[in-house]
Amino acid sequence: MSNEDRRTFLTQSSITTAAVTAATTLTQLPSAASAAASKQWERVSIPFQDTVFAIDFDSPSHGYIVGARGSFAETNDGGNTWEPRSFSNLDAEEEITYRFQVVSFKDGEGWVLGKPTLLLHTKDGGKNWERIPLSPKLPGEPTGVLATGPNSAEMITSSGAVYTTTNAGRNWKAQVKETIDATLNRVSSSGVSGASYFTGSIVNEQRDTNGAYLAVSSRGNFFLTWEPGQDFWIPHNRGTPRRIQNMGFVRGDIKNGLWMTLNGGKLLVSADSTDLNAEEFPFTEANIKTGGYGITDVAWRDDNEVWAVGGSNTMFVSKDNGKNFVFDKSANDIPGNLYNVKFFKEYGNMGWALGSNGLLLKYKGESA
């Protein structure tokens, strides 16, 4: 069976723990799903039916998507069409065992991160890939990688360790002095609920455009931030009894504030002048009627337009910087769940929404 046939045959999806939690705490469709709702996204056909986990472009026309069960595809026309690809250094039976979760490109140089732990690197736009060995003594599992320049990348693990390389992964330099559990168990964290005697890992690690990180404890009971130059992560209270589903940055920068989604379809947005050393952030709840559907991701398209996606392929848009949201019916008739929404400001602000069952949506705007 060819790689193309193999990918077509694979129909069962794998989804992330956070997305499962968000999608299974649902009740009923939002009442806003009506003929008056907008429809600003359109579905793009891709050559596999598995969950799409990540997308990245290194030019307005050239990009990649990765997903569950070794799914990997490339576009050369701005995402209008996608062709299946495979890694020459992985045989078909081995490739299918991996869940590719992260893809990152910069100026033709790219990195792909898979689970079980697998790190791949290309210097020629994806024509050839090299498998990068990682030490078994690495604290935690690698959960993110970002291409930062020629032979250079940044990697984060589930224990909060941040590393950089300038020689294509041959050596990695630690940017944080100790892991999150070591920090929290060494210093007094009594002011942050759940932080004292912390054991476990972090999830939903996010990086802003300037290198600051945000992460949620695996139990969803507090979150942490780290900025370049800081020796340790700083824990913060969630300020609510509800479990944190996901978090991210307002307009991609920690200085602009944070957003937080909670069990039950709640969305909170913080002020842009928050003290990053404070134990608590002043969050304000957004007016969004999800009908209980969990929100899995949020992204700012510009200073005013904000998109939120979630369980049962629900989509919501705000035109007032995240204060009020209305329903968008672009994926209302498609079964599954949306897990990620992303805009590429450097490439004409094109937008993509990723989900289960091979779902890929492209932003078209009001004319869609």
C-alpha cells in the first residue's frame, strides 16, 4: 500500500488531553446557531482524515500541516491544495505510530516534533529530513519546538525546561535554571492554590512573539509564566473554582494580557497592564454564549477581531477586542471538534482553523 493510500485508509483520530476534556463537557448547541450567523471560513480538502494538530508556513505559498497517525502534508499554493508527504528516514510502519504535534518553519528551515518523542529537522524546505537525537535524561517530554534561524531552534518540555540550539540540535543550552516542580517545591508557594508540593507536569505551553512562555498545570488548578532572563517560572492563581482548559496571549504578546478558557465554555480576558510577578491576574469574563461547549483555542486577527473555537466545531467571533462574541456557522454542519485557530500576520493575515477528522478551515472573511 502506498503512503497516499495508507493515509486515506486511516480514519480514526487521536486528540489531545486538553481537547478531549473541553469537548466532553458539553451540553447543547448554542442558540445563536441561526440563519443570521456569519460564515467566514471555508473547508479545504486535505489528503488524510486524522486530527490536524499544527500548521505553519515559511512563505505566503509554502506550508505544512501535521497530525495524528503520521499525517503530514505540504502546500505550494497558499493552502488551497495539499499533497501527502512522508519522511524518507521513517518507514511506513514506523511513521504511522507517531502523532506529529508541532511543525515550525523559518526561511526554508523546519522542525517537526512527534510523540512518542521524535524530533526531525530540515534545511531545504522539507525535501530531506534528519532525525535529531535527544537525551533520555531530558526533564519531561518535549512538547514544543520553534525555528528561530539558521541551525537554530527553541524547545520546551512538559517539565518547563526551555532549551536553545544554534548547531541544528547537536547541543542544547538550558534557559531556565530548574524545572517547575523543583522551583515550586523549593520556594514557598502557599499563596498559589495547588502549587505547594507540586508534582506532575504542565500542559498547553504557549510562546509569545518575544519568547515569553505561559503554561497550565496538568490539573488545571493554576498557571505559570516565564520571560527570557528570568531564572524560574512564576506561578499564578487562576482566580476561579473552575478548571482551566487552555490559555494564551492577547495579540500574541504577554504584555497585551492573557486569555483563559474554563470548564463549561467560559472565556476570560485579562487587562494589558498586569503585573507578571503578581499571584493573581485581574480577568474579566467575555460575553460568549457557548451553550456549555468547551472553548479550546482563541486567536486575535487584529486589534479588534477575535476568534474562538471549540467542541462540536463551534466558532465565535468578536469585533470589540474579545468583550462580546457572536456565533459563526462555518463548521456547524461538520461533525467533530476544532482544536486550534491561527493567523499569519506576516503573510497577509491568512487564518486557519484545525480540527478532528481531517478538518482544515481557511479564513475568508465577511465575503465567505
